[in-house]
Amino acid sequence: MIWIRRIIITLVIGAVIIFCVVLPVALSYLITNSRFRFPERGPHLPEDVGLPVEAVEFVTNDNVTLRGWWNSGQPDAPIVIFVHGLNRSRLELLERAAETYKRGYGVLLFDLRNHGESGRAYTTLGIHETRDVCAAGQLAHAKGPGRAQLLWGVSMGASTALLALRECGGFAGVVSDSSFLSFRHTIGHHLKLYFHIPSFPMANLIVLMTGLRMRMDPDDGDVESALKRYGDIPVLFIAGGADRRMPPDVAQRLFDAAPNPLKRLLVIPGAGHGEAFSVDRKQYLDAVFGFFVIIRAHDGNRN
């Protein structure tokens, strides 16, 4: 009977180690080290959408090289900086950038760290990626000094754009399409959604392991908190009515947290995660460019 007890104890210890150490570490590595990319749908070249561009390369303050495309637009118009989602590239927002250029705005499309043609680095779901947005803002300032800058992000790109308000600021407004609430919330939510695993304790362990491995504070990825403290600029929140990953109530919470009275909320019925543009392009673009007009009018009156 002693040997049976030892086998049971060994199995229990092994299961605990796998569940509490091996699996959280493996999932943490999957988040930060993966180079998986979704195949990009739609046009793959700027000329396919009538967008003339200049190739640009710039470096973040932690020495990651980023690559992208620039078009100055009209000299009296704001510059729109596009921030793509996880496992995507600048191509995700190419059509939106072309529509922006047609309306006279300056355009900066770029690949985030560890994505597309940009340099290798760890993926941190928006925490370190804020350095990329700040570097993009510096490039836009050098290319168009004195011009207002607007951020337009989707999914992780939207979260990164909102977190960047805390890190570097200076932006006149943000379009936040399908942002998440926080690093912690999105890990727990996706575990339950895709693996049917309770967020406690697995999500807590993944967050802990990732923070230790990346030497970062996971709470630096709290978008809702950053928005409350640093987000006193106009934000247009967009959500898909059928989005299971970042459902409309997430956008509503962020909208409620945003302090600026010019904030707006748009929910596109039937759209899944990050699909609002493809489901109802006209309503989407009308809302975005109408929002930009409001920002420009407000800034003009203030000046």
C-alpha cells in the first residue's frame, strides 16, 4: 500500500507542477514569443488603393527598429497614425489609411514590434508597444512639425493607442476600435472563452509569469485606469455587436471611464472582433471622419 500512496502523491505533485508552473509558463511564452500571423485580407500594396507612400524606418527608445509608410497629406491637416492589431501588420489598416489620405490627412502606417517588417522583440499586449506609438509620434512630428496627431487603432492597436496617452501624450484624439480593458482582464477572458478554464488561478499565474519574464508590471496594461487618469482627449470607441472577444460592454466601460465630453461610442450590429469596418464601411467611416471634424472644429475654436 505504501507504493500506491507514493504513486498517488507523485502524480498529484506532478499535476500541480504542470498546472501551476509548466502550463502558465508555456502560455506566457505563447503570448510574448509567437510570430504567428493571420493572413491579411484585402489589398497588399499602397498603390492598390491609390495611396502614394514613402517608406520610413525609425527606432524606439528601447532600440527596436520599426518600418512603415508615410504620406504627408495636406500641410494644414492633422496626421493620423494607424496602429494595427495582434498577429497582424500595417496592411490591416491600409484601406482605412487610403480613405484618410483622400480626405487630405497625413498618414503614418507602421508595423508594431515583433510584427510585419519591424524588428524582433517580445509582444506584451500593448505595454511595451506604447514605445512604438510614441516613436511614431516623434517621427510624425519631425515630418510634420506643429501638426495635430490623431491615433487610430484596432484591437491590441487600440489598447496600445490608449495606453500611449499615459506614456507620451500630445495626441489630439483617438479612434479606439475593439480595445480590451486591461492585460489581466484579456488573459482571463480569453482563457474562459477559448479553453473554458476559470480565470483563477490560471490567468493570475500567466500574468505573474509574464510580468516576471518581461520585467514589467502587468498593471501598466490597465487601459481603463490609464484612460481615467490620462485620457482627457476626445475618443471614439467602436465595437462590434457580435464581438465575443471584446464585446460592446467593454467599449461601454471604456466610454464611461473617458473624461472628455467629446467622446463618442459606435456599435456596429453583427460585427465580430475588429470587423466593424468590413461589416458597415459607410457607417464606420462616416463616424470616424465626422469625429475628426468635431476635433478640428473644437481645437480651432480653442485656439
